[in-house]
Amino acid sequence: MITINRVKQNIGLYFLVLPALIYVIMFDYVPLYGVLIAFENFKPIKGIWGSDWVGLYHFARFVHLDVFWVLIKNTLSLSLYSLIAGFPIPIILALALNSVTSKKFKKVVQTVTYAPHFISTVILVGMLNVFLSPRLGVVSQLLNSIGLTKGPLMTLTNPDAFSHLYVWSGIWQGMGWGSIIYLAALSGVDPSLHEAAKVDGATKFQQAWYIDLPSIMPTIVTLLILSCGNILGVGFEKAFLMQNSLNLSTSEVISTYVYKSGLLQSQFSFSAAVGLFNSVINLVLLLTVNKLAKKLGQNGIF
Amino acid sequence: MKNGVRRSKADVVYDTVNIAFLTLLLMIVLYPLYFVVIASFSDPSAVGTGKVILFPKGFNLNGYDLIFKYKQLWIGYRNTVLYTIGGTALSVSLTLMTAYAFSRKDMVGRGFIVMLFIIPMFIHGGLIPTYLLVRKLHMIDNPLTVIILGCVSMWNIIITRTFFQSTIPQELFEAAKIDGCGNIGYFFKVVLPLSKAIIAVLVVFSAVGQWNSFFNALIYLNDRNLIPLQLVLREILSSQTQMMQQLELGIGDQDMAQKTFLAESVKYGIIIVSSLPILCIYPFAQKYFVKGVMIGSLKG
């Protein structure tokens, strides 16, 4: 009785949540239920319950395809490369910014390095395309004029160059933005630690290394866990936009494959299975890394 | 810490290396952006032959002339403006309403409902089931689809809830209740006017996201009158020759090389024109974005 009264008293709150709740049920839970098509030969006319169940057939088929290992290799190497090259840079940037004494200089560096974050993926890839355009691009012109290359620059269509372009353009775009969260953590460091260190004759480098870095360690671990959980989650947009027929051998990742086999070739059940396979692995990775971090004495994310 | 205190030799070295490092990063980030700007209004043939490196050469707005005549780009622009306004309004309202309810400890069943919202952050149906659902709802080629999809972000709700919890004391509601104010009235009359800072954060987050988004439009919109700017951009920036045909140049006396140069330099102009709104709000937006990340990092 008391509970019902309390619900009644706050009935307005439920009205406030209702629209978003409808959205979540409609566009998060209904598709979650729709994932059942991964276990059947889904025919849109027959619906989810009318189509024939095939169990794990699509998963087995996917794992035995030649393209399976290519996809895994491309996806894993892209995200591992991004992680190894891209993860430390915002931390270094934040530590460097934190020890800058000139407020003005700090502000300028921040304003400039945050800016690329606001550029859309389409524009970022477009910039790569025009800069590296085979004949007219500025890079091609420069390299030709100093004699490093002869003739058109084939970087955009070179499968070996894809991962470097993907990762380093990502770093270019994201390092400033990525540093904000560490700067926020650094602003919480107790200034008396620095004072005490200075009295003891610690250099600025020692202060950054022995005070700043350890104090942002929890933030680093949390973000590392999140990134590890997303290791097979190479985003669709950028890889898709950077693809061309000549670099597919390294640029096809799981998400672009799901799009092509599902929407362009209408193999709904098969590509739903591929997508599900991907997100289950991501979840398992996230939980494993989280558990590992807790075992190592760090705070997990849950 | 500043003047007056003598710095040790190690610190001088450290500071010098630090400033040099940051200056280098600054250049690396700034140069591509700077180059796009100078290339967009330089003489196309100077850009195409590598003569524009540090300074613009031969002021020339031919590229911009063509851009202003390119109809599909402006259809895309109009659509993106509409989607951005619609998507932002919807997303910000839903986020505020939901986050406020979630910030109230006296809401019965709050834990369960919050759980319902959190689960999809970790498991989701993926592209294909969502596509089939949208198709079943006959929402393909419907502008509402790109406005609605993604309008509820649990991440934004968490940030906003943290804001409400830390800035609006629960006692305020108790006081308003005595004055006969209900939950909804309280939300609109008291909570919203006190939340301008977080509203600005949400508006900026969501508007920039909508402006730059292209995935949903790629999947759910085929009608060329409905496609947003980013899809038009993708067509222009991804292929070399398409642009020429689409711009209907019709300039017979120019030789092929000139045309190709112009087509390239048009791309620089298009990058500028399509990023202009973002560029304009950047100084303002940056502040709010940073604020958003800060609030988010308190309780992520």
C-alpha cells in the first residue's frame, strides 16, 4: 500500500521517463529480440516465428569461410595498433600540458588540438583523399619535388598503407580530445604533494613521473578496460569511408562486412549472426579485462 | 612557482623539451587545417602543381563559385540543418526528462528502470535487426528515422543525472511540494531554469553529433532529396571525376588539366563550406564539450 502511494505521489516522474523508455524498448530491446534471426533462415515474409530454425549454422558457416580469418586479422590488428599507438599519446599530452607554466600557451595548444575532434569522419577521410591524391595531392607534389618518389603516389590504394593511415589520422583527430579526461584527473592532484616534492628537490620531470602519473592511474586503467572491451569493435564509418577496391584485403573489418553481406546482399540471418558473434566477443572481453583489473588491485568499471 | 624561484638545470631542460614537443604537436595538428583553408582560395593550378605550401598563391574564388552553384550540396545542407535542429531538440528534451527522474532517490523502481537503460550499452541487436525493424515500421526514406534513431544516449543521461544530483538539492522539491507544486510543474518551473549549463552541454554534444553523422542516413535514406550533407560530401570527396560531371562545368575552352585542378580545389572549398557552422560554434562549443567530459569523468 505504501509503495503504491509513493508511486502515485511521484507519478509525474514516470511520465518524464516514459518517452525515452518507449524508445529504448522499441529501438534497443526489439532489435535485441530480433537477433533471433541469427539462428534461423529468416524470410521477411514469414517473420521471426515462421522462418526455419537452423541453430548455429550461420555461425559455423562464418567461422569456416576464408574471409573469417582475414576479418579477424584486419579488425584485431587495426584496433591493437590504434590502442598501442594511440592510447599513450593523450596521456603524454596531458602530462606535458599540465607542466606548462604559461597559461596562454597551454590554452593555444588545447584549442588547436581539440579542434580536429569536431571534424566529421567524412571530412577527415576526404582530407586524406585530397592530400594523398595520386597526382595532384600536396604530399605527392612534395615527395616528387624532393625526389623521394617518382610519378603518382599510390598510398591510398596500397593495402599495406591502410592501417597506418587509419591509425595515425585517428591519433591526429583524437589525441587532444583524449587528453581532456586526464587533464581533469590531473587538476584533482593535491598541490601540497608538488610543494613537498619541490622542497625535497624533485625536478619537474620527477614530479610528473612520481606524482602526476600515479595519481591518474585509476583513470588510465578505466579507459584501458573500456578500450580493451572494444577491441573487436572497429567502427564502421571510417573503415568504410577509407575503403576502395584495391585496399580491401586489409581494410575489410567485421562491421563493414556485416553491412555488405547484410544490407547490400540481403543475407539477413548470416550477417546478423556475424554481428552477434562480434558483440558477444566484445562483451566477454570487457568482462574479462574488468575482472583482471580487479584482480590486479585496480578499480574495475563495475 | 613562477618568477623569482630559481629553476634547476634539469627543469630548464625539461621545460624546453616540453615546449618544443608541444609546439611540434601544435604544428602537426594545425598544418593540415591551415592548408585546406589556403588551398581553397588559391589559384587551382598553383595548388595542383605543388606551389602552395606555406602561403596562398593567386587569390581565386572560382572553386567557391562552383560550390554555390552545386544544387545537391545545398539540398544536403538544408536537410542537415533540419535534422540537426530536430534531432537536437528531441534528444535534449528526452535526456533532461529522463535524467531528472533518475536523479530522484524517492522514485520507486528507479534501479530497475535505470538497469533497463544500461543493459543496451553493453549488448545490442546490431545493424541487421535494427534495419529490419525500421523497414517493418515503413520508416525507410523517412526523415524522422535519422532524427529519432540514437536520440536516447545513456551516456548523456548519466552526465545530466550527475549534474542534477550535484546542483539541485532534494530539499528544494520538498519545499515546492508544500507550495502545491507537482513533479512535472517542478521540473519545468524550477529544475530547467537552474540547468542552463547542462542544457548548453547537451545541445552542443548533440548538435555536433547530428551535423557530422552519416551512418543512419547511409542505411535508411535513399531519396536524394532527403540525404544529409555528409552523404553528399562523401560522394564528392571520394571520387576524382564525379565532381566534374555533377557540376556541369560547360566550360569548353579550358583544357583538361585546368579542369582537373579546379575539381581538386573545389574539394578544399567544400570542406570549408561544410565545416563552417562547426567552425563558428567551436570557440563556444569547446568550453561546453570540455565541461561535459569533466562532469562525465566524475562519475562515469
